[in-house]
Amino acid sequence: MTHLDEGTIHAWLDGALDDAEARRVSEHVASCSKCGALVAEARGLIAGASRILTALDDVPAGIAPRRVPARAAANPATRHWQAAPWVMGIAAVLILAIGLRTWLDDPSAKSAVAPVTPLRMDSLRAATLGEAGAQLADSTSRVSRASVRQAVPAPPRTVAALEPRARLVEQAASVEAAHRRVGAGAAAGARVGAVGGVASTAGAAPEPSAAAVEVGVAKKSAAADAILPSAALIPVPQSAPMVARAVSRARLDERRLAGCYRVDVVAPRRAAAMEVTVKAEATPLVAPVTPSSIVRLDTTMTPRGRVVRTVTTGEVIGAWSAAGADSVRLMLPSAGPRTLPSSNGVVCPP
Amino acid sequence: MTDVEALFRQYHAPLVRYLTRRLGDRDWADEVAQETFVRALRQPDLKNERAWIFAVATNLVRDEARKDMRRRRHLELLSAEAKAESGDAPPDELVRSEERALARRAVEMLSETDREALLMKEEGLDYHEIAEALELSVASVGTTLSRARRRLVEAYEDLRRQEEGGRRTG
């Protein structure tokens, strides 16, 4: 038998070959060291790919900021756990009932319910709760979720001292900004499948001067992504002191201009798209468009600008920056860029 | 008559996980999953149920996913940064979001078919089901998966190296 190609090896490892073919392959692998090495590599790739994909399961739900009820603090990343206790109770009973029936009736369904690895329990719980949640009236769980979010206060935060904030921003932003950096850096010597090794690098943070970090990060993000409003603040090239002065002037404007504003239309674009595919009799899954909305322009700073939130849930919906002394420039991915005069400012609803 | 309740019990969880990984948004994944099962209701009879369900869900998201991906990624990054800034996020959460962002970028570097085939394999679909759902020949599924796995792992390692290198010089 000639040497094995990759596709055949993977099919063999995936159990997709018929018995005769599989026997031929395993006999060949037993006697051919070259193919044996390929098989070992393939096993590593299969496991590595699986691990990488598992990292995608932990998606933070919506984009509401997590303030502190103990429940939320314990498990901030998975929305399903914000359901009220009575919902959880009923859901738990349903999970047991469904789980029992499923296991008793159809052992092959185990794969639908079993966790990928023990470490992925939260995605398992989220998945099964999602199932149970759909068994309840879906609107019930949505309502309880929404009311939990509303009950949580969202006080405006003053901007923290410059030095530690720059470090935090640098850490969080490095994910996106890093691939745009010109540094060639020594190879990390990462092995195939070494997905869990990020922890060793997460703690390391360079400590340049705060102004330079902020400028540097903003400049790189701005250069790469045309959407960012903060691009307007940082003209390239200028000497560091001049840039720092421009930044601090803008920052003062932004502190003064922060607050609530009336905007004409703020609605998820997705609503229109889903209406095309969903028949008229199905319940609409997204909130309808409102003619005029109030949004909160926060002082929370990110490399992309300051944060825009809805006043109802505090959900992050975009970024803003000062556009001169009397107007603000909003960048809302769902509704595009817009500039508002400070006269659009309103008192924040309680 | 298709027993949608049984279908739901068996396939809803893996479908939602598949869609979450594909789209990076659990709300959206839930909606598409709902729509998929609504359509299953209209089918008088379903052979190869799992392949059909994953095929319908995949087609539902294909166009939308391309358009919306940038917007959602933008928002996800914004919120992660805002969380980090507000000091609410514990350090291991930052690590996890970082890994997730890297994984997402690596996955998006795959071609659509490669990505979908790999995600379906992770949900337990066999080669025949993947071939049917994606309209491939069964013989090509092995090659597709081997290519997808290799490219995913290499892309991820490259991104990690770039990021670590950037950290040191930045």
C-alpha cells in the first residue's frame, strides 16, 4: 500500500472508513514509521482544533455591563444564570425530566447532552438551560432576564487615575491591537495544541508613560479601523507633547459633554433582516424600531473612544468622542456615525 | 409526521453550540435555532434529520454572518474593553476573553466550508451527514477536515506568537 494521504488519515481517525479500508490503514500504519508520524501529527491537530473551538463557547451574553449582585459576580459570562430563582427551579426540574427521558429512551442522544470536557460545564448548563428555557414560554425567561438587568443600578463612573487605567487598557486592547503592531518578536515556541498557555503572558504589562500608551494604542486602533471616532483626535505625525496636549483638551471636553442625549433612531439592524426570512405569523424576535431614543454617553474610556450605552439596560451599543467643544460624535455599529450638538443633551432618566 | 419535539430534545443543544461558535453571539444563535425548528415543523417527513437541521441553519446564517460579523466583533471588543476599564472583570476573565478573541480570529481565517465542516464534526455529525449538509462528496470530507484542522491550529499559533511578540516590543 502506498503512503497515506492526510484526508485518509483523518477519515480513519474519525472512524469514517469502512471496515475493510480501516483494516488496511491500521496494518499499514503499524509497519510504516513515516505514516505513523503523520498519524501522530493528525491526532495532535484534531485535539488542538477541538480545544480552540471550545474557547468559542464562552461567549459573553448581550453586552450588558456586569454590576454586582452576587449571582452575577459568580458567573458573569453566561446570561442564562441571570434568570430569577423560580425560573431556575422550574428549569432544573425540566432538565431532569428531559434528561431522564432522553437517557432512557435514546442512548445515542447522550452526545447531545454530554459535556465536551469536564471544564466546559458552564456551556453544558447553558445549553441545557436554553433547552428548558425554550420549553417554558420563551417570553417568560426573557422578561425575568430583562427585569434582573433593569434592577441592577448602573451608576456613572468617574475615570480612574491615568497610570493604572493605561495598563488595564493596554492589556484588554492588546488582543485587537497586537496583530497590527510591527514588532517581529521572537517566536514563542508554542507547541501544537498549547491553547491554555495564555495565562503566562496575561500578567505581563509594559509600563510606558500613560499618555504615550493611550496615544499609541489609540493611534494604532485608529489607523486600522476607519470606524473609530478617536481617530479625529490624534493627527499623525506630531511631537509627543503636542499630541498629549490635544488628548487632554479632548478629554476635558468629553468629561463635560458626557451624559444622556436624544438620538433619532437607534435600533438593531438585524430586525429588518430577520423579517425577510421569518414568516409574518411568527413572533418577532427583536424589539421594534423606536422613533427617538435616549442614550447615555459614558465617561468609561476604551481605545476606541468612550462608551455609549442604552439607558434601559446599560448595554454597550457604540463609542463616542467629543467633536469640538459643543458637539459629540457617535459611532453606533447598528446605526452608523452621527454627530449631535450638545443641545440634544437631556436629563438622564432615573 | 415529523416529531419535532424529539428533534428538539436531541438536536437543539448541539445546534445552538454550533451556531454560537459560528456566529459568536448566543442571542443570535438562539434565534436562528428557533427559526430552524419552526421550519422543521413544516416538513411532512424528514430523513437524515440531523443533516437537514444543520444544513438549514447553515444556510440561514451564511449571508447574514458575513455582513454582521464585523459589527458584532466591534461591539464585543468594545464591551470587553469597557468591562476591563470599569475594573469589573477578574483577571481570569480577561484571559478567557483573550483566548476567545484569538480563537474567533483564527476560525474566521478558514474558508466558509472548512469552518462549517469542522464545527459540524465537533457536534458529532458523521461524514455522510456533513457531506449532505454542505453538498460535498463523502470522499472529500476527510480532506476538508484535515485541511481545516491544520489551518485552524496554525492560524491560532501564528496569532498567539504575533501577540506575544507585540507585547514584548509594545
